[in-house]
Amino acid sequence: MYCVKGKLTKQRKFEAARASKLLELIHTDIYGPFSTPSRGGQRYFISFIDAYSRYAYVYLLHNKFEALETFQTYQTEVEKELDRKITVVRSDRGGEDFGRMDRDGVNHGPFAEYLKEQGIVPQYTTPGTPEQNGLSERRNWTYQEAVRSMLSHSSLPEEFLGEP
């Protein structure tokens, strides 16, 4: 007997428009803290995913406050390599790293201020809706599953989770 209900997934409320060129939209998210820090002491990782190519960069972080410096490193590398500018950065409103919008629509926080200075449009998802930044959210889980599988197969301790 085949059960169709077991194959059902949450229905999408809308179909997000996909970017039409490189660096038009960058999805980003921070994952962590890891229960066991890496050998280098990192407890988080941040990912930057180009919505057009789906190409991703992942960086290890000691804390969430390293997000701005890490984004600047990423931005310098990809903009120089591709000879174009990042247009939009989509995040989930992580206050420590991106700043939050107040009721007047003003962005606070060093990351949000940096985006404004660079002419990059910040896009924030609605609180409690990780599916709006689904590309980053799903990719983060994929990274975790892959690393855990490799560690399990190799019998290495969890502290190697964050090692390159």
C-alpha cells in the first residue's frame, strides 16, 4: 500500500523570484552555536549563497559578531573576481549580525549600516518564517548532515566538525 500523505510537504505560499544575474541576490544565514567547538574554537558558520548560480561560500566564526568582517572578505573576493557589485543581501533579521529595523524602518547595527554605505539593499525575512530564506536554511542543514556523515564514517571526534 502506498501512502501519499507521507510524501506531502508544506505547501509554498508564493514562488520566490529567482535572480537573473550573478550577485543580484545573496542569501546569508548564520548557523550555531555548535555543541562542540572546532579545534580552532569556532562555534558558528556563516554561508553566503548567490541566488543565480547557487554557488556558496562558508566561513567558520568564533562568534556572531564576526559576520560583518567575514561579509567584507566575501564581498571583496566575489566582486573583484566577477567584476560586478552585490545588489541585495537577504537575511533572517539576526540582530547581532545584521541589525534590526525599528518601527520607522531604520536599520540599526554595523552590518546594516555597512550595507547602506555600500549601496546594497538589505532584505529581511518575516520573523518565524525560515522558508523565506529557504535557500540558506536548507543549505545549512545539508552542510551539517554531510559533515556529520563524514565524521561518523571516519570515526573522528566532533571537534573536527569545523575544520576545513
